[in-house]
Amino acid sequence: MGRSQNMSDEKLISLLQGELPAQEEGLKFMFRDERLERTVLHKIKGLGGSLHDAQDAYQEGFRIFYRHVLRRTFRGESSPSTYFISICINVWKDSRRGAYQKRISHVDDAVKMDRLHHETPEAKLEQDDRKKLVRQLLALVSDRCREILWLRALSYSMEEIAEKTGLSSPRMAINEAFRCSERLRKAAGDNPDLQSLF
Amino acid sequence: MEKQELFIKIEDYLDGKLPEAEAEAFEEQIAADPALAESVARQRLEREMMEVMLGDHIEGKLAEWENTKKKPGKPGYRNWPWLLLPAILTIAWLAWPTQPTEPAAPGVSEEKPAVEEEPVETFQQETEAPAEPAGEQNPEPAERKEPAKDQPIAKKSPSDQQLLALAGRNEVPPVFVSGSFRGSSQADFKAASDALEDGKTDEAIRLFSQLAAAPTLTGLDAANNLAYLFYQKKDFQKAIPHFQTVAGRQDYDYQEQAEWMLALCYLTTRQFSKLNPLLTEISTNQAHRYAAKARKLKEEVNSMQ
């Protein structure tokens, strides 16, 4: 049951460029597309990768593609499967060069895939520890601020955020985002671990 | 500059949208103004929070979708009963007491069901297998109960190869501690680390084993390294006590990773009674870095058992 038999690229692109539920409908469709997965595995094995490498690249590639879609950096200028396959191949090539993974990074550039620093297991553990703290801090943030953060994570504009959160104008959305930002340190309270995040 | 404007400017700066000269000037301002530096740090942290939110959301969705996905080249686990059918029929036929061709060829009756010997990668072949014994279904199905009692078919468990493959897909890079030369045994630890670095695995195991018994942090580091060394040698039984030691130390840097690897050791050694509660423990701990993986593995293991 291949994707092309069930959904045209046009339809898939329109889903991937829609709202979150539509995006995830499209992503789920691609995720369950066995033929697409086989194509990725076949291509990477054809380039000299092992099955295990190819499976890893497929999985990591899908995570990256997912982010591209949610952040709207997939612009639908090429077929979703072509775009996805090229990500997987790049992930595999990158892994061969020794980099641990590629990701889009809000911190550096919301558009291009940015390679993280070469991750040793120690560096990865350090990063994971920090992630744990970030999760703890997130749990202390108000629902309202978390909602705004989530919409920002999905790359919504301030106009869209205002609309979705019932604020009267983009300026009000900026004010709200600013207030949330200011409250962060307060949310961390006296916890020295959380304070160390700043 | 108004606060809102500053907020937007910081966003643009972090997005790399400011022209080069303006960005450089802004960086100078940041360096000179602690309050501004803190605002930048806060907004940078918010981006990390967004990353974590997105990452967790994606992992959750993928785990959810994975349950309903058929692997390419492999049938879905829900199809297992059908895959077992040809093996059941074949064995029932071979063990049939009134079968006229009773003296089976030597060795045939000792064969395990074919499905148990199939490696994961060739599992796909089994989907086509039902056609093979079609002509051998002559014995009435109602009288199959006796032979079935002697065969492990009804309690078919995954093969060693399947378990190894599953563990292999879930492995994480080993963490060999090499820089923590603490206490009086630091020279010994360094010697063991050097052996490890030189690829002298057996020597490294011998040296780390001497250190691992000590109730010190060095002993814990040695146990950690030993666990991964045994795991790499696929000597999972020997890796288990060392992973247990490390996993039992909540304050140890690599405790969660050891806990996860301990689960994989239980998996490869078929210690499901220990594996299941451990996976439950990991998966229900939201802060555990392997919670999502544990949930997924648990589902896979449950569908195999």
C-alpha cells in the first residue's frame, strides 16, 4: 500500500502545510508508508550503509523532517518523499563523518539544518541532564505561558498567536510573550539547579 | 527602547536575522549590559524549552504511531498467529500417531519450528509459508491436541536472534568513564583505562574487576566500564551485576543509562520477570531519559511474548 496510490503529493503537501492536526495526519501517513521506508533503506544500503545504519538514518531523518514540517520550514517546493529521503541520506552521511546527529535548531537558525557539536557520550549526557532541568522548569511555567511557548515552537507569528489565544492584537501577544519570559527566573525560584539554566 | 521592541530585537538576533554590523553592535551592548545579557539568556532558554516541548511531542507521536506500523520486510506482530500456522500444521502432521508415514526421516522430528530459527531479517519469508503445508492438512484438526501438548508452539517465544536484534536497535553508545581518577587506586584505574584505550579488552576487564569491588566512586566507575565491556562482548550475564551496581546508585552520573542497558541485558537473557517491572519503572518516570524508549520496548516485548 504505497503512498502514491492513496494520496497525491499535492494533497500531502497541503496537509503538511496546514494546521497541526492536518500536519500530523500527513506525517502519520508518511510514517506508515512502508514503501517510503523501504526506499530509504534501499538507497542508503546502495550507498554502502548497513541495514542498521539505514534504519537509524530513517528514524533520525523522520524526527528532523517532523520538525521541519511543524516549524513550517518545509515549503512544499519539492515532493515530501524526495525531501524526506534527502534528509535521511544526509543524516547517514553525517553519521559516517562522525557527527552524532543533525537537527534544526531554534537557537542558531530556524531554517537550515544545523549540525550540533560532535557529541561524545559525556557531552550527550550533559545535554540530557540539562534537558531534564529544562523539563522541570517547564513544569513550573503557567499553562498560559506554556501555550504561548508551544505556539512559538510551532513558528506561529505573533498575529497568529494573538488570534489563537484570544488576544486583541499582535502587540498584545508580544507583551504576553515578554511577560512570560520575565517570569522565567521567578518560576525557577530558589532552586540552584534551575537557576543554573540561566 | 521599549521592552516589547527589545524582545523582538533579541528574537531577531537569536534567529540571525540582524544585519552583521547591527548584530556586532548588539553583542557589544550585551557584553556591557548585564540586564540585557540576562534578557538574551532568558530568551535563549525559552528556545531550549521550545526544543524540549517539540522533541517530547514528536517522540510521543512516533511511539504512538509505531504501534500501528508494520515494519518493512517484517510482518506485524499481530500476524504472528497466522505465521505459526504452517509450523503448527507441520509439527502436528509429523507427530501424528496414526500417520502412515510415521518413521520420519532422522532429525526431522527434532527440528524446532521454522519460525524460531528465522532471523529477523528473513522473517518476511514466513508470510508466504502458509501455502507450503497446504497438502499436508489431511489429519482432522479435531485430533491435533496430543501432539500440540508436546510442542512449545503454543508458548512460542521470540528467538535469541530476534531478542538480540531488538536489543541492538535499542542500544545506546557505551559510556566509558576515563577521567575520574579518584583516591588511592587512581593509578590502577588509569592502567585499566589505558588497556581499554589500547583495545586490550581482556586486560581491561581484569584490571577493572579488581577495582569494581571497592565501595568507592572509583569502584563504581570501574563497575560501569566493566558492564559495557561485557555487554560489548555479548556476555550479558556478566554485564548484569555491574549494570545493577551502577543502576542502583541514583546519584551516579550515568545511572539512567546503566538502568536502560540493564533492561537490554534482561531482554537478551530472557529474564522477562525482571525486565517487565524495570521497563515499567523507567517508562513511568517522566524525567527518565529513556522513558519513551522504555514504553516502546515494553510494547514490543509484550507483543513478542
